[in-house]
Amino acid sequence: EIYTFPTRRSSGSELGLRLAEIRRKVHPADAMRIYFQVADEHLNLSSGIDERAIDYLLLAVSAARDAGSTESYVVELDGLIERNKHNLGFKDLVKRNLKHLYAGCPERPMRWK
């Protein structure tokens, strides 16, 4: 598949998402990792709630299921949540989307400290 670069300057997130879309078709585990990077970037750049991060994590869980890598996904998600546990807006979003974020994954209840 041929990838054409955009004519305008794109953010790292935009390029990452485009790459994830391309990689997901053949290498969904790679796409999962890219979605995590993009979500992490949004959380680091935002000072509060960034609902797009949840959207990217939902794409990541879908890619993980496609790849049969749900255990890796859970480890990555738990690490991302732990790194951002002081972001109360993100914490609330995760709690509201918990069943979707862990859909199809091994049982592993999240606990906030």
C-alpha cells in the first residue's frame, strides 16, 4: 500500500494515527502500540480531560483483540493509568469507560489508589 504524505504540516498524533490505520490491516499489535503512544501524547499535552485519549484507547483494545494480544494491552493500559493516576479528569473517564476499555480482555479489575 502506498502512503502519501500530507501537504500541510501534520502533528505527531495525526501521523501516528495514519500509520496505525495502515499497520492495523496486517500488524494490529503494532497499531495497538501506536494508539497507546498517541493517547499518552494527548494526556501529557492536556492539563485536564482529553476525551480523545479514551477514543484512542478504544481503538487500541480493538486492535489488541484483532492481534490476539489482549494480555499485552492490559499491561500497557494499566501502566498508562498508573502514570496518569493524578489526572482526575482522566481517572473519571477511565471509570466511566472501564467495561469498554477492558472488553474482551482477561479479568483484571482496575484499582485506583
